[in-house]
Amino acid sequence: MTTAESPAGLAPVSPPGREPRVWKFIGTSLWGIALFGAMFAGQVAVVGWFLISSGEPIDTSSMTALLTNGRIISLSVIMGLPAILIMLWIATRLSRTPFADYLALRWTSWRMLAVGVASMVMLMVVWEIISRVAGRESSPGFMMDVLKTARADGALWLLVFAFCVAAPITEEFFARGFLYRGWSESFLGIGGAILLSSVVWTLMHMQYSWFFLAQVFSIGLLLGYLRYLSGSTWLVVVLHGLNNLAATVQTIWLVNNS
């Protein structure tokens, strides 16, 4: 038997139906619902535990107090991360594509990072001008209340970690990592995937007014485009984190000068 005919000389053949795949529109959408549900469950579990352990009657006032408590909100945001990571691992595992490959967890060039930072700064400057012309606050009132309570409880560091590390990883892995990947390889194409994932991401911030939702949507479009240009989800995670850090610093400044 020659080498070419021997089993060792033959290229391995994957069993039928076992090739790596990407979830398309329907699969990505269904998994997206499951992912959001897992994240929501992880976050609500924290709020529910504090609500029950407080021993106070469950009414509108107690819920409002909990949902504007910086320490509780921070812990809630943080708990959403492991919950969604578990579901993401299951979804990518069933696709037979490595987790990091599916979510594009690769770094990009420093030049691309500089382009991303410059683009984000320019967009924020535009929105700052719009807010001044429209006579609106630069920071949502919700954020100011959360920051005040976090500082009063000595949990400002926890809030910074939640908003600048945990939230960007959770949201970007979900929106620009998983949803964008699957939808971009469906009939939606690149543009449709950027648009739809930005809409979903915006709807995750319904605690804000329409003005700040418009700002969130524009940021989502920019991050989606940068995800497409760079092929890196880590890039948009970093940019998201830097933007949240800048917003947190701005809110601290506004609270100190109010």
C-alpha cells in the first residue's frame, strides 16, 4: 500500500452535518431572546433578593428606591455578565464554532483603536452641542440618582466597575458579538445587522428618555460600523467602556456642581 493509499495519508473527513456553522436570522433571533432572558434573570435575581431580604412591603415606592440604589444596580449589572456568558457558551458550543471565533474576540490594530476613540469623541461632542442647544442635561437624571446613592453607600468603585467593565462586556458580546455575527450572515447583510443590533441595544436602555435613547442608538450605529471595519468585538468593548467611564466622570462632576 502506498502512502497516498494509507489511512494516515488521507485527509480527515468531518462527519456529515458536523461542520462549524453560524446561526442565521431565525436561529440568532431565538438565541438572542434566550440570551436576553438569561441576562435579565441574572439582574432581576439581585433586585429580588434585596427586595425580599429588606422585609419591606412590595410597592411602588420600595421598587423605585431599589431601582435607583447605586449599590444594588451595580450588583445587578454585574450578575448579568455570568448569566449571559453561560448562554453564549451554550449557543456557540451548539454551533460547533469556537467561542472566541464566533464572537470575534480578537484584538485589532492600535491605529483602529485611535480611529475608534476619535470617532467616539467627535460623536459625543456633537451630542453635547445638541443637548446645549436643546436645553437638556448632559447626563440622564436616572444616572445622577444612581451615582448619588452609590457614593453615599461607599460603593462608587463598584458602580464604576459595573458600568465601565461588566456592562460593556455583557452588552457588546450580546449585540455586536452574537447578534451582529449571525444577522450579518443572513439576508440582512452587514448594514441590516448593524441597524437591527443597534435597535436591540437601544431597547435595552429604556430607562432613559427619548433624547438619550437617540444618543444611544447613534452610538450603537458607530460601534456596529467599527465592529465591521475592525472585525473585533474587543475593540467595541473597550470603546463602550471608555464612553461609559467618560459619562460617569461627567455625571460625578455634574453632581458635585449641582
